[in-house]
Amino acid sequence: MILDFFAAVGIPVVLISTYTQEFDWNYRMFPFNLWESWPEGLVLYMENAEFERIPDILLDLRIHYLNLAGNPIVNVDQAVFMASGLHLLVLSGTAISSLPQSVNVSAVSIYALYLFETNISALPLRMEDAEQLLEFMDVMASFTPTIPEELVEHYLHQVGFTTSDPRIVRMIALAAHKFVLDVSHDAMQCQRIRAQNPANPSAATAATATSSASLGGVPGGARAVLTTEDLATSLREYGVNLCKPEYYSDVAKEA
């Protein structure tokens, strides 16, 4: 099929296979119906041609490896980095001097970008983080958060946030897991400080609770007992303020 296509459009053939395509030509554009004849997942070399921009038709082919080194390409559109299936992109020896600034890193599939002998001195910050983010996504896939992802999806839906990417849900679940751990750890520190401060009016209550807990036969001494005040103090450090309802205060005063 590919041989027939090349014969029909008059493209010179250098090396052809069902996976790798290599050309040595001076074409500046592709036929508009190229996607009908080429398979997906190609490794495509088009070095030292006359392309001044990356053909849009290539972005629909789900190319795996695209080598455009030596072409007089001046600008690279944001759509190139958002192309589905593109993992390796070579732009070495081109005339580009800048890259798109507003790229959605979470949607970028490129994990190798070659820019040797170009006029680019630095990558946009978001693109510098892209590789690190992709690596984090791979590592994250091997961890199961304590907070069920179904629960996270439920509350995301409650606040009007929807996504079709399960990686985002997993990331939010892990972030919520870490937040709970951090708050619990800080609340424990507050409890220890409170228990060691005799001048604190609630120290007696803490001591009583601790003594009661120690009767349970806990090895190594008494175990700590967290209170609402410990949790409220910890949450305030993260900008979360607990507001007790009126009946809570009234009951406490009557007691």
C-alpha cells in the first residue's frame, strides 16, 4: 500500500518499511490525504528538506519518532507538542529561536526533545517540568493511595470538577493522602506539647485521658490521645479554620 502511494504522488523512495520511513528530498509540503496511506506509529526521518514549518498532516498520524533536523523551520506551533502519540522529536539544526510558552504539560507525550545547534538558549519553565512530571506519573502508577479514587471522583464531581484522565484522579488522591498524614503528624506534635505543659488548663484532661488509655495494656507506656483542639491547631497552620457550632460551646459550658 505504501509503495503504491509513493508511486502515485511521485515521492522518491530511499528506504521504506511498515515502521520506518526515511527520505532525502527537497519537498516543502505533504499531500493532504497522507493519513489515508500511512500507518500509525511511524519512525519518520525528514532531515535537510525544505520545510519551514511542521506540516499539520503529520500531527494526525500518531508518529512515534519525528526527525526534522536541518530543515529551515522558524516556528513550532503549540499543536506539535500536543500531538497524540509523538514521543521523540528532533529539531536540531533548525532556525527556531523560541518554543510555545503555554503548553499543557499534563497532555504532552513527548519525552525526548533534541534542540542541538538551534537558537534556543532555554526552555520554558513548564516544558522543563514536563519530563519530571511524566516520570512522576510513571512512578505514581505503582502506588495505591489510602483514600479510594472512587471517593475522590465523587467529591470532585460534587465541586464541579470533571476529568477523563485517571492519572489526575490518582494524583489528587495521593495529594489528599499526604495532606491527611501531614495534618495528623502536626496534630500529634501539638498533643505532645500540650501534655508536657503543666500550666496548660487542658493538661489535666490530657493526663486523665492518657492515664485511662494506659490501662488498656499498651506496651511501653501511655498512648497519646488527640483532641479537637489539637486538630484545629494543626489545620490552622494550613489555612483551614474549624468553626464549632453553637450547641458545641453551650454543651461544653454546661458540662
